[in-house]
Amino acid sequence: MQISSRLTVRLVTVAAVAALALTGCTTASQDTPSGAPVNTGADASFDPTTVAKDDALIAMLPAALKSKATIDVGSDTSYEPAEFLDKDGQTPIGYDVDIAKAIAATLGKKADVHTADFSSILPKLGTIYDLGISSFTINPERSKAVNFVSYFNAGVWWAVQKGNPKGISLADLCGKKVGVQTGTVEEDPDVKDRSAKCVAAGKPAITIVSLKDQTDVTTRLVGGTIDAMSADSPIIKNALAKTNGQLETLGEVYDSAQQGIAIAKSDTVFAGVIEKVMNKLIDDGTYKKILTKWNNDEGALPKAVLNPTAG
């Protein structure tokens, strides 16, 4: 994406992020899912033409981006309502997608949102994708490898089948089957650490069902092939609304943390522009309008910050 003189630095960063993305200790379950899919889609009604371009911000873009008609965005489109596919099975929608469109429109461009596996997005920043917008929790490990502009706040939440028929308790998940999306903080460190404590106490490990698509995790919980699932709070809230009363929450939201728009570590100029764009969208009300449309305005931040202190 950027100037060729940065290639060496970028390749080092890509390698570091790739190693980070692949780190983990779980294996995906091969259970056959049952129950109906929960992704019902929604109207892709956001109109980026309502966002005025900002010539001053456009002038700040790196030369390679000024000449591009699009901003390429990597997004795991299985994480409703943040990013998922509309009823046609092809069109990305969600509040992250709308934010991507608003960013691009501000910079006089069109957002091209590419469906990608969650764990593959960060390693491809600066080569395949200009931005990664996919509910990335800002944590120390990721912050070493990429730039982040904060834009949303979410916590960890759990869900079980309605009525909690298996009697699942967060205080004792040892020996239970827990579904998570691959590469998320729910998988590692949260559930991974819980499992390690089980083993240390002489109890059975948690069977961590790690799947690349969050929608598959939710479907398996509805079908009863896993005992519980853990995800970001907006995703759990949405899953409850979309599964017709088949799920309920377990415990309260905890470990609230900021999520960030990811930019290649070497692309510091572009990262600074994205920070300014996001604050413009916050100030003019576009940002809050988008989150309100998707029933997630409680996650709004008052200000976007480049590389905030990771929790």
C-alpha cells in the first residue's frame, strides 16, 4: 500500500503479527452443529454520500493513498452486529462497515470491505488492507505490532441456552465445552487461563471450541453441542435478540476495553489521519448516528485516540 522504502520494516511487522495471530493452545471442535443459523441480516441503509469529504484531511494522506479510489478494509464478516453479511450473503454490513464507509467518504474515497478470517487481518495490513476494522480489542500484544485508533468500548460477556439447562456457572467451567471465535481475547487469554486454572486444581480442562466464524459458535450453542459461549458484549446482546429467546446471558459484562481501527505499524502518517477523521465523525454526529442505528450507542467513545494505553 505504501512507499517501497518501508517494505523491510513492514515485512518484519507482518511476520510479528502473523506469529501473534497464530499463538494459541486450543483446537477447533468437529462437532456437527445443529439448530438454525442465527445471522438474519439487516438493511444496509447507511448512505456514505451524506458524509462530506474533507479536503484538509485528504491533503494529509500519504502519496500512495491519495491516488487510490478506495480504502481497502479487512473485516471478519461473521461478527453481527459489528460486521456481517446481509441477506444476499455477499454484502458486508454492520456498524464497523458503516464506520469504514464514513471514514472513506471523509477522505473522498469508497470503502472496499473485504471478508477475511479474523486472525489473518492484522498480518495483511499495509500489503493487502489499508485498515483493519473488525472489533479488535486493543491489547499490549497487538499494540506492539500495529497502530490502533480507538473507536468503541466493549466487554466480555457469556451466554448459555435459555433456562441454563446444564447448570453452567462461571465459577466452575472445568470440563465444559466453551465456544469462542478464533483469535479473540475471549479465547486467549480469558478461557485459556480459566482452563489452565482447572488443570492446576486437578480438575478437567475446559474444552475450548475455537471456530473462525462467531455465527457458527452461536449456532452450536443454540443446538446444544457446546455448553456456553463467550464473546464481546455487543455480539452477545445481538445473539440474544436474533435467536428468538433460545439463549440467555450468564453473569455480567467484565473486562471492558477499547477496540481499535488497525493500521500497519509503519504507516504512522496514515494512522494520524485516521485519528483525525474519527474525531471529525464523532464531533459532527455521524459516529453516534451509526452506533444508534445498530443499537450499540452505549459503546460510543467521546474521543478517538491514536495508540491509547492498552489494558
